[in-house]
Amino acid sequence: MRTHPPAHRALDIVAPFTVYGVIGRRPSGIYVDSTMTATTDGTDAQPLWDLVFEAVLAAAGDQIQDRPGGIVLVGRDGEARQVQLTAPIPRSLADAFTHAERMLAADRAQVEVLVVEGLLMVAPIRRIRLPATVSARVVFAKDHPLVSAAPAL
């Protein structure tokens, strides 16, 4: 049986809003050279990756959970999916090694905004069936957009 780390916090979705579900990854255009320096020159360097997302509608009755490593959307059926609450932005030289931390901090700040707006309400943590898996095995081309189509509200 697979186990997963417990959630730090859970919030029930009161009204629908858009979140961004991870569907894969793409090369970012930022590389790490042999001296472990971030660069835009891909010569003899390893690429860093951007996550690729699809815009999805988080429905009333679903739950947002703040878990170690990121934000998870949990459906009524217990299915979990890794999501981001803030609009995705590409990795840059300035945040080459801190991009994920910055995005998670922005998501946690967005949770507070959504609570104040009445779209989220603190709730008991809902049990999930399986840990959310990152769909990073799917690799997109470097020029693929960070976000697929936006859902209709």
C-alpha cells in the first residue's frame, strides 16, 4: 500500500474557480552548465524544465489541500491531482533554482485571497485514494504553451 505525507491544511471549494493542473513538462530555455550556473546558452549544459498545465475548473464540493511539495485538488471521489492556483509563469535566469518555491509561496498567498473572497472555506482534511502524481513523464516541445485552454465558468 502506498502512503503519502499528510496535508498541512484543507479548504473546501465554495464556488468554482480556475486552477492549473499539471499535464507534463517542457524544456525551459534555462540551462545549468558544468559550474552549476544558470545560463541561456544550451551548449554543453543540461536543460531545466517548466511544468506544463491545463486550465481546469475547481468545482464546489472539491477540496484544495496544501501538502508537502505542492497544492493538490481533491475531488469528491477522493481522486487527487497536483495543481497550481496562480497563473503559471516560465522559469527565468533570476529564479532558475527557486522557481518552484516562489510558485508555491504565491499559491499559498492566493489561498488567503480566496478565503477572504469566500471561494474557499477551512475544512477537515478529506482522505485521498492515492497520492497525486506529477504527470511530468509527458514531455512537450520547448515552444509548447505553459497553459492549455481555459475552461468556461
